[in-house]
Amino acid sequence: MNFTQQLAFKAQGTNKNEFECLHPPNRAGNTANIAYGGYALATAAKAACLSVPPTYHLYSMLGDYLGPALSDRPLCANVRTIRQTRTFATRLVEISQTHDNGKDRTCLICTIDFQTVEPASLLEYSQPPSMHYTHYSTLAPRAQVFQKLRDDGKITQAMLDEQQRQFGIFDNIFNFRPCPEGSFAQNLYGIAKTLPTTQDHLPITSRTTADWVCSYETLESAADQVAYLAFLMDGGLVFAPLAFSNMWFDDISANSSLDFALRVFGGVDMGKWGLRETKTREASKGRTFGEAWLWDEGGRAVACMSQMGILRPAKGRELKL
């Protein structure tokens, strides 16, 4: 199935604002029966878009992960109208799953804001990426980049297999071209944690990873566009601090997203190449804070995702700030 088919909905009863996914979400970055959080985000974004007229465009999605979603049962979305004016619309979306005891458990809750297109803008600008990254036209696909690390003897086959097991679902949805200047292209998303990178001399808050990305699928609806966007922007943020610190999952006891803020600036077309850059901003009290930005090929900012995450050290180990 392509991602649009994975995220297909059916209405629940006669309520037009209650949906159930036809298929369970998949895992990523977790060996337990826990789904990748991007599925809950994508489901919430799509459900909210289906509740507003097509002239309204999503610009803000703020919320909390309230608990892990399971990967063996579908997600359900309940959409409530908070505001509806000629210019703005606000929806409260709750994502849940029905457990074996028959009770519903909420996985995610968020407010999603929409606005009609303004007739004019007084100012137009956006921040650029942190550095110059190689253009996608000269870059190899992600699988080839990582295979070369294996062929050059920099990583083992077991590491390569682990990367595919943890993050392989993304390769079925997006065409990734890792930028060689970024950390993830050099240390296999942090799995090869002892492998040196060209950013090791920088403070952790100045380290970055970046990739060019576009969807394989041609997306026809605005709802699918923002669902793809939410799914993509959730990826990699919460464990970037590990990869930037020469650590991996064996160094921790817990690592997951707590909250999120997705800002959409306009012009979402996931079928076109975009540059995504990820940075970590702060870590303390067992939490981290990071941001990912997405620009179009012309350098205009498309979206920004920020997240707070939990990061607990393995027993007997303290993480350095």
C-alpha cells in the first residue's frame, strides 16, 4: 500500500467528524508494539482538513502526545469545531485507540488552525538554512549513501540492517537524498555512534543534519499534502540529540516526543523536492527541545516543526548537556 492507502478513513456512524483508519499504523524507531508518532499526527491533520471548506488552509498544529499508539490496531479521530468564521477555523482533534478491554485510550490531542488566503502580504521573508547544502541533483538516494558506508568498511552489515529495520518505512513513502554536510549521512542516523563526523568540533546546538526529500506519490488533495507533511516533520527530531552526541538507543532508557508545534507557512507540495534541516536547541531535566525546518527548492520556508522530548539515561549513566 502507498501512504494514502495506509491513511484511508471510514466514517464512524453518522457523525461526519469521527473517523477510523482502515489500517493500523506501522512502527519506526521502536522494536516494541508502538507505532511511529507521525501516523497519529498525519491522521489528526487529515481529519481536521476534512472538516473545513477547501478554501481554508492549515497553518498551525499544536498538541501533546498523551501515550504511545499501538501498531496492531487502527487509529480513531474525533474532530470538534472550536471556531468557524469567514477567515479562521479552529479544530480540536483527539486521536485514540480501542484497547482489548473495550476502553478507548487517547494517544494525542491537538488544536489545528486554518485560515483563508489573505489578499496581500505586507512583508515576506524567511530564515535560510544554517549552511549551504549540496543540491539534490548531484546526490545519491539514501540507500546508496548508506551502502557506500558499508562498502567502505565504516559500518557493519548489522548496523545497516538496524537502520533499515528502524526507519525503512520512510523509504517506501519518500525519496530521500541525504546531504553529505549533515551528521546523519555520516553516522547512519547515529547508529554508528563512534564514527567521526565533520561537525564533531561544533557545539551540539550548532550541529545539523539535512536531506532533500519528496514523496513518491502524486497527491491530489490538500488533506493528503498536510498529512504527508506532518508525517515527515515528526521524523528524527526526538533522537537527533543522541545522534549529535555520539550516543544511541543502548545509552538510554526512554526517548519519545512529548509535545509538538507544526507551523505551515504555505506552498505545501510534497511531490516537489524540499530541503529539511534538523537541529537540537536545549536539553535539561530529562527533556530535549529540537526544531526541523523545511524549505522549497527556491529557498522559501514551507514549514517548521518543534518538539519537546523525554530523554532518560540508561541506568548508571548521566547524559551530558
